[in-house]
Amino acid sequence: MSALADAVDAAAGGRVLVFGSPPPDGRDLDILARAEQCEAIAAALADEGLVSMNGARWVAFARCTAAAVDLVDASDWRLADGELRSLLDEAQVLDGYEHLAAPSPRHALLIAARRVARAGRYGETLRTRVQAAVAADPAAWQDAAARARAWNAERELSALRAFHEEEASPGARERLRSVSIRVRAAAPARRRGVARSARRLVGRPLIVALSGLDGAGKSFQAERLADALARLDHSARVVWPPASNVLFQASPALKRRLFGALRMLGRGDANSPRRANDGATAQRDEAGQERLPAQPAPLAHALALIVALVQAWSFRRAARAGGRRVDVIIFDRYALDAVAYLRHRWGHGRAFPIQSALIRLLTRRPDVAFFLDVAPEVAYARKRDFPLENLRERAALYRALDAPLGCTRLDGERPREELCGEIATAVWRLLV
């Protein structure tokens, strides 16, 4: 953040207002500047490698985290020329900078009032900033009230003072009004994004899927993505749905009876496919897990159908449970993993096309899905939960299935920081 602030300060060419947390505090840098200054700052940020979808928010993804600069054209605030001059002239230049300046106490209150009305919330960070403005100038509330009409913020300032003094937060009416304010203020090209945000408020978050072998780095990337999005003010939740396994998770007594019946049925079917070392009494595979006995085709397909339905149900349940007031749900394994698991663990050589299709149809389609492709030897070196031969079999399934399931294949052996940046950039572009 300090480096970004230096770049903005050097490019500004004149005083600009830092109306959020001053550097290096905070997770972003909010800058109010005149149009020509915005152009110069944007060019400097692009030279620094930041990316932007709309020219207003510039984002840097590095070291598996994120930082942002929000550029606001002063004309967007619709202040009279005299008010804008007063805002900038009264601002105090921050220590260590030439052009970055913080608003005066009275202007800090007016800015906070507008932000609360627009956001529909009054968080601790903004509450602390308001408290600091009042402590710096005991007359700040009165001075702000004298200028509120020129800012068209009389109602907003009154509401802010009530929230602050009563230690309250905006209620449902204020939150609904804030949505209306954002929709009216949004340019036509951005209203689609505002509508998408509104849908998430009622439980339709963005779905991100990360798939790959155990040891591919899914969990690391999921956690880093959630952190990066949080730094850009997008709430995210990581969900790890286990491979629901209704047969293997049964009680020991019931499982013994089921396995015995399956072995008896399997011995009676000469056409039932088997693995090379499957015996009539085999109980463990090379990974140390209980081996599913071979079954006649009708029974195998029936069992696989149950597994497919349970897999899809677990994904849908996780999406519902994690989707309240969350912008993004990040699945640490998803449909690709479920289909690969179904074919490898239950298939005994069968493709199960109907069951695989059911998983795809019944699972909510992700907005973006990534397959972290690593060599089985690399996955084995990172995480030795499964033997190498087991990983090789599963890797072949992943590589055959990722494209039909709409996944973007990424080289999981690249440096983790590069992958973080690529994944976070792709997801962020869907949010703006």
C-alpha cells in the first residue's frame, strides 16, 4: 500500500484527497481528484502493473494478497466549485507526501454521512474515523451541519450523528434506501453489476470451484483467494465438501453385511469388471482404504446413482448454507472431483455416464472453475495420503474430464504466487 501511495503522490501533480484510511493503513486507497489528475494517476498505476475493469478501481495482486486504489473524479461528487475548492484547500497534507491530503474534521463527517447512506452500514472502521474527527475538532458536527445543504447531505448527516451517538447501525429501511441510491448513481454500463450484488444479498453468491489431486494446492489457493477478496471488500467463504460415501461411512456391522453380500453377488457375475488384485476376500486397496467389491452391472449402476445423488446434494446444501450475505463461495473440490471420484473409487472400469451427467445437472454450475493440474509425482511429494499409482489413475481421469466440465486448466506446478494472482484476477473481473 505504501508503494501504491507513493506512485499516486508522484503522478498527482497537485493536491488530491485521501477520503478513506490513510496509507499504509487500510486495505485500499480512496482518492478524490480532478479529471486530469485521475488520468495521470491511472496511467501511473497501469505502469505499475495494476489492472482495472472500469478505470475507477485499480487492483494489484501480489504475494497472494491484494491491494486497491479507488479513483473518484471530483465531478462525481456534484459539489459546487467553491465547495470543492474548500474541501481540497482545507485538507491536511499527510506526513511524508507532497500531494496526498486528509479531509478536515467537518468534511470528514460529511463524507462519512454520504458513505453510510450509500453503503447501508456503519462499521467500526468508519465509526473510529468519525470519532477521531470529533476529537480533533469539538465543533465539527456544527460546522458540518452548516455545510450539509451545499453537499445535499442534511438528512444523511443527521442520520450519521444519531447512529454515532446512539451506538446504532442502519436498519432495514436504511439498507433498502442505500440500494436505491447505488442503483440511481450507477452508470447504465454498471447497473448490471449492481443488480448482481443485489442478487447476492438474497443468497445467490458467485460460485468458484477449485479442483485437482490431493496435493495440487487447492486449499492454499482457496484460503488465499478468500483473503484477497476480503481485502477488496468482497466477502468470501471457503467450503470443503467431503466426498460423501454412503456405503463406506455406514456402521461397521452394517458395512460387513453389505460387503459380504456384494462379494457374493460379484462372484456370481463372470462379466463383472475387477481390478487385477481383487480377490473374493479383499478388504483393502493399495491406499489402505476398504475396497469396494466388484458387482454385477445393474447393482454397480444403482450404487453409483446413489453416490452421485448424495454428491450433488452435498454441493447444493453447502452452497445454501454458505450463501447468506456472502459475495463468493469458494469450493475446495467440486463437480470435477466428484465425477473423478465416482469413476475411480466406484467404477471398476465403468464410466458411469448417466451418474456423471446427474452430478453436472444437479450441481449448481460454477461461475468459474479451475483445475490445478500437477504431475502425480509432485502431488505425492507434497501430500502422501494416497500411493503414487492411485494418483496416476486419478490424474488421468482429471485430465480427461476437465474440459467437458468447463474447467480452466492451470499448471499447478507454477509458483504459488503466480497462481494466486491469476485466479484472483479472474474472479475479481466477475465481481466488478
